[in-house]
Amino acid sequence: MSVPSKLTSYFGAGRPVLAATDPHGVTAAEINLALGGLVIQSGEPQLLIDACMELRDHPQQASLYAENGLRYRRDVLGQAAAIDQFSSLFLELLQKRRV
């Protein structure tokens, strides 16, 4: 798996993800791609508090993040998605070999 493995579990928990991490790193990119939560710069405790309050004060948005994370976990990171991607790649390579 190319994403941080705990992130996959977090999406599967059905809760919005709040990540204090490098906003330009792999974890942030995956959360943003999934629309599964908020990313704040690590080492900034006030930003973490503010983000927690934002999730608390906007429960509908928090629920949307949670739903998005679950959907992303299933559709992109799940076993069926991985098998489909592998099969597609395998067939593509097989076609190239025949040419």
C-alpha cells in the first residue's frame, strides 16, 4: 500500500480525519484527494484546537468528511479496487507484449 497504513484505517472508521502533518506530504495529499478531513501544519497546537472546534461547530461538514473517507476507502483503497487496478495493469502489459 502506498499510503500511510493508519490513514486507511482512519477512513474506515467512518469519522472525519484531522491530521497534523506536512501539508505538502503524502498523508495530506491523500486526505485532500479523499475529501476526508482537515489537514493542519504539524507543530502548531492552536491550529489543531481551531480545527477541532471547526469540526465540532460544523457537524454536517464533519459527517461529509466521514462519508467521503469511507467511500474513498472502499472505492480507491479497498481490496476490490486494488484487484481491478492490478488486473487492468496486467492486461495492459500483456497487450504490449503481444505487439
